[in-house]
Amino acid sequence: MTGGCLAEIGHEVIVTDNDAAKIETLEAGRLPIYEPGLDTIIAKARNEGRLSFSAKPSDAVAAGDAIFICVGTPPLPNGDADLSAIDHVAKLIANEARSPKLVIEKSTVPAQTGQELKRALAVYGRKSGVTFRVASNPEFLREGTAIEDFLHPDRIVVGVEDEIAERQLHEIYRPVIERKFNCPMHSPGPCPDVPPPAWIVTTINSAELIKHASNSFLALKISYANMVADLAEKLGADIQEVVYAMGMDPRIGRSFLNAGLGFGGFCLPKDLQAFVHLAERTGVDFSLLKEVEKINRKRVGYVVEKIRRALWVVKGKQIAVLGLAFKANTDDIRFAPAIDLINQLVREGAKIRAYDPEAMEKARPLMPDVEMPESAYAAAKDSEALVIATEWKQFRELDWTRIRDTMTRPLIVDARNLLSGREMKALGLEYYSVGRPD
């Protein structure tokens, strides 16, 4: 994603990975992930000669003046971030570099990782005499809108130790800051009339902390909305009316005040855990975030209980689940609440048909006994309940009269508050949602 967008704004980019199969996929013109618009950007950049792929990381290191580290930092069993890939890349860069390099952390890492990276480059490269500058440039991209977020960000954060590194990064991002590129997301029309991104220069430690603090706060907003939703349900209030009014306050904001099945994906759960463990190592009691995590873990069970109450008996029932990805507009099923939901229902003896516009290929190996038909309508046929687990726009636009007529029992459990309860009930559907009167 980063390589494609950097090439799109005019840079010459070599993308490398130690997974040869992934490079082969990219060289064949296919993508290993689903991200709207990414295929167009990569094809265009390759055709114009600005983007190439290499299965030899040493070639990429030798060619690059600036090296973006975009490797994974998965959680360890204790919740800490696994930084072994960062260390491996540091050794590779130090061994292969023959000219000065700006090494940029793009991966989400705990604070002070940049200092360790700088030390590792110095140790591994002590015989080469090559100069390395280290910077942190956290990304704030949302899966499903990542291209838009890269090309039209609200801020660009760079953590640096000297003016030379700042100038290099500013030159890299100058087309984005000055809006001097042909935007593929809005062509042939104009781009949105929004302010240029803020250029925020910090220390490396601060830049790293900004990323974790931001993601953890977003997770907090989701869990807070879910707790208010539970209260609203008990009191007969409507959570969507509540959070709409809350979000109008500029001190709060509307984004991520979404009640439902809870957050998933690879970033928020992982970053939240890593932030908690970072705080614990430094002697800071971040019990607030522990509670955020605890609330989120209970959300799937809360929805399963709602299904159980509606059906009375789950065992032996045919249930349709719409959505497998952790959010709409992606095929990412990592830590997806929908997967956990299906597994819990299967353990209770339910028979599941699941459908997702993009994520079924990745989900099938994890759930070989779950039927995955080619349409939402096929999933709903003869079902005694239908659960909306991912907020795909396509699901809102389904012919719900057709679904009602093909279901054995027209029961909808909307775990994402995607639909209008009033409209569903007017169609004769039995409808349950989260934090709204049923």
C-alpha cells in the first residue's frame, strides 16, 4: 500500500518482501489483499515505470535512498509487540547498505523502538562505515479507505532527530502537502476541498507514542459507545440518537462512536495490548485500557445471548451470518468479531451459512464446516435467523422483502445497527439491534 501510493505521487519505488510467493502474486498483477483502488494505483505505477517488485531485499536496500520499514509487529503471548522482524530488517539494511540511508519506521511499534533500531543499525553496520538516519512516520490509514487516507491525510507525523531527516521526509511528502499529483481516487473530477495536511514534526519517541495513543483512544470510544448502548437498551433509549448528539460536540466527535459487535482487525486489538504492556513496563497503571479490552471481549457473547433469547433454542437451528471481515471494504478477517460469533454459535450446535463480498476465500480454511454460498440471498434461504456481523453497504441495499419470503422465520439480529428498525418491522421482519428498542 505504502509503496504503491509513494509511486503514485511520483517517486521511484522498489517493494520487497521475504515472502517470495507474495512478490510473485504482485508481479503477476494480482494483490494479496483487497483494498479499494489499490489495484488501479499499482497497475498505473508499474506501467509508468515507477514501481517494481523484488524478491531480493538486498537489491532494494542497495537502490533506495529512503527505506520504509513496513513489516508486521504481531502480538506475543504476553501482549507485547514482536519486534523480531524489525531487528531482522535492521541487520539486512546494515549489511547491504553501501551509501547513506534514511531508515523510516512505518510499522506500529512501541515508543523507544526507534532508539533500539538506531542502535541495531550502528552495531550491525559498524564495519561498513555507512551513515544511517532513523525516523518514525506512523501511518493513520483505515482499511477500506487507505488510498484516500494516504493521499488526503489530515496530518503527517514525522519523528526525527535532525533537520536533514525532516527535509528528506518533507521532500518525499511534498506532492501530498502541496496537492501536486493527479489523484486517481477522484479523477477526472476535482479532489475534495479540504485543508492541506498538518505537517507535525516531533521526536521519534513522541511519534511512536502518538500512533499507539491514537489507536487506543479509538478503541476506547467504541467500548464506551457499547456500554452506553447497553444502558440505552435497558432504559428504552436509542443509542444512535444518543451518539449522534454526542458527536456533534467538537470536543468529542462522531467517529468511532459505534455500538455493536465490538472492534477487531489487526491494529486496534494488537495496539491496545501493546500499549497496556508498554505502560506496565514503565510502571504506569493503565487500567482504563484494560477495561476497554475487557468490554470488547464481551461483545460477541452479548450478541450471542441476544440471538439465544430470540430463538429460545440455538442447537439445530439454521442461521445465516452476513459478514466475515472485521469491517466493510476489506477482506481482513484477523481478530474479526464475526469469526468469533460464528464459532460460538457452532459450539452451541447451530448450522451456519455465512456470506461476505470479499472475505470468504480467507475464511474458508478456518471454518471448513461452515457453508459459504455465493450470495446473501442463498445464505438467508430457509434460515431461522439472520445476523448482520459486518457493516457492508451492500447488505443495507438488499431486497429485504425477498429475504423475508425465503426465510423459515424472518428474524434479523442486526449486530452493527446497519438497518432501520422501523423499515424492517414495516416489512414484517422480526428485528433486533444493539442499544435500540426492539
